[in-house]
Amino acid sequence: MTNGGKSFVRSGDLNSRLHAVVPGGAHTYAKGEDQYPAGMAPVISHGLGAHVWDVDGNEYIEYGSGLRSVSLGHAHPRVLDAVRKELERGSNFVRPSTIELAAAERFLGTVRTAEMVKFAKSGSDVTTAAVKLARAVTGRPLVAICQDQPFFSTDDWFIATTAMSAGIPEAVAELTVGFPYGDLAATEEILREHDGRVSCLILEAATQHDPPDGYLAGLRDLAHRYGCLLVFDEMITGFRWSEAGAQGVYGVTPDLSTFGKALGNGFAVSALAGRRELMERGGLHDSRERVFLLSTTHGAETHSLTAAMAVLDVYESEGISRRLHELGDRLAAGVRQVAAAADVAEHVLVKGRASNLVFATLDEDLRPSQQYRTLFLRELILGGVIGPSFVVSSALSQDDIDRTVSVVERACAVYRKALDAGDPGGWTGGRPVKPVFRRFA
């Protein structure tokens, strides 16, 4: 299939073959073909820095790389060099390797608000471990999640609350309650309603906006007053906000926190970190009943831990967090300028912290629109820009940002035509992209 001069013939063929052998055609729902315009879901061949190439030979400037995990850019030389040196030394042993100690000490040297850490492979591994530990420590069954945030785990305690809860008993869903971000009074009401039953409050410390003054400290005090733990999910904020994560920016230390994504620059590694007295419940030096905290065969695989140490070194020595913010500021300013010039500033929005930008596409009535999102994504892809967001990597150049803004400028001109017509259907190329969490295909 071709679209606007670009060929997607090989991608189309490989997508069909993927659907024949992989449910959904991808191993992550957010990477699914349904998240992209019809006939324009490229299958990636390779990437270098901030650019990727698909199997049809199309080149793209990439955003949101690896669902925000590749924050240094693809095939970063310092990360690859570190891993190459480790490859010939083996990858997994019957006892801990020296790398496990080095990686733990290196991590705790960066995230100084934590006293112990345990590594795993995915974000879901460690958020679920945090919930389990909180339940064990408090002896309480309920977990309270921030209801305004989109994702915490692939495990039942969270997925039971979404539109894709098939296969999960209703009794499991009843063990998770929600609280609103930024509203201490409403959260206290929930804790009061379930008094003595909530084990923890889990949330991202910040998403598109900084927390209200005093909110995080107030939330920590509230949690402790009601006998539960505060857990920060730092999958996204970790390292993107600062080398020490959001807790390093906002000066509030949670009881437990979870990291991943940027930690490995694409290598599979995540971390549960927290106070020693809590973490030791999963260890050998505590007299209380033990907790089966985390015990993963590949959690201490040496190549990913080596990558994580290299990533931490690059972040600190090259000021990566600062660079991500600088690049994001430049991109956001450019997008807002061209959107305003095309008279779509109220419809094409760029939001969030500079290091973690997302875009919103609104219809004629200023409501979020999947059809207009489809139009916008399609124009970006045709212009050689791909990504479900505007989340930057440090590998982007100033020229990449300027080229992206030029592509957005052309997309905004098409957007204006669709708004004037009152129907984007003529510019979407087919069915609209779909939300990940939905009950039916």
C-alpha cells in the first residue's frame, strides 16, 4: 500500500504475518496497528539516535521512543560499549554476580532517597511487588490508585479497573479503589470510607503539570496518618524529571518507588526502591513473616544491569535531564507557534513537562477526537515524523526539532481545512485510531 508517496507495502505484509502469530500483532498494546492510521503502521527495521527506518526504507524522526524507554536515542555508543564488554562474561548465574552489587550501589548513589533496591524486568513487576509489600506490611487488602492516571501494571489489581477486565474476577476489582490527583480532602474521604483497609496510595508524582504546592507532602502525611504507605510510580518521571526522579525535583520521599523505562535505554530493567525497614521484609535479616517480594530468573541478568549503570553515568556526566527539557521547550514553542499561525491553536495542543510532551487533538467543539488524532498522525508520518507523543530523546538535534516543527506546520494547515469542512473524514485515510483500553475490537 502507498500513501501520499510513501510505500508501506512490506510493512503491510509483515503486519498481516504478525497478526497470524502474535495476538494483536504486537507485544505491547500501545504499539498496535490500531494506534496508527489505516495502512500506515510501519514495521521498524532499525534505529540510530533519534531516527528509525521501516522495512519499506522510509526514514522517520522518532518521538516517544520505545514507549519513553529509549531516552538517550537508539544504539547509544556508551551504553553499547559497556554491554559489549560484558557479553563474553556470561549473563546469568546460580548466585549473585558482582554486577548486581555494582548496579544496586550505583542506583542508590543516584536515587539517594532510597535505601535498598531490587531489580526486575518490567514496570509491572515492580509496581505489583510494591503493592504486595504494602499489603504485607500493613496487613490490609485494598490498594488505592490515582484514578486520573492511565496505567500502573498489566497485573490484575490494576487491569481489573479498566475496560479490558475480561478474565479477572469481580472480587479482584473490589480490592482496588481510586482517588483524584491533587485533592487531599477527597482522598481523605476515601481513606475514611475504607478506614483500616487501604494498604497504600500509588501514583505518579506528576504528569502534565507540577503538583499543587504542598500536595505531595500532604499526601504522604495523609497516608501515614491513616496507616498506609505512599508509593511513587516513577516509570516515566524517573530520570526524565531529574537524575533522582520526581522525588528529587519535588523534595518528597515516598515509602516505596518504582523505576524503569529510561533506566535501561531500551534494555529490559526495572527497579523497586524504598526504605530499608520495608524492603527487608523480602530479605533474610528480618524476624517478621517473610514476603515473596521479587524473585525473577532474569531480574539480575548482567547485560541489562550493565546498561543501566552506563545510562546513569551518561545522565549524570552529560546533563541529560537538562538537555531533554531544553529540547522539549524548543519543540513545544515551535508547535504552538505554527498551530497559532494556522488558526488551530485551540485544537492542536502540546502539553506536559518539557521532557515528557504529549499532544492533544480536539474537534470543532474542542472535544478530544480520535478522528482528528488520525489526521494529525497521518500527516506527521507522511512528513517523516513518527510517534504517539512528542516525548523527546536526547539524541534529537536542533535540526530534527526544526524539521519536526515544519512537518507540524503542514499538518496544521490540513487540520484547518478539516475544521472548516466540519469533517476530518476526507483526510484520515480510513478508520480512526482507537484507544488502547476498550472492551471490544
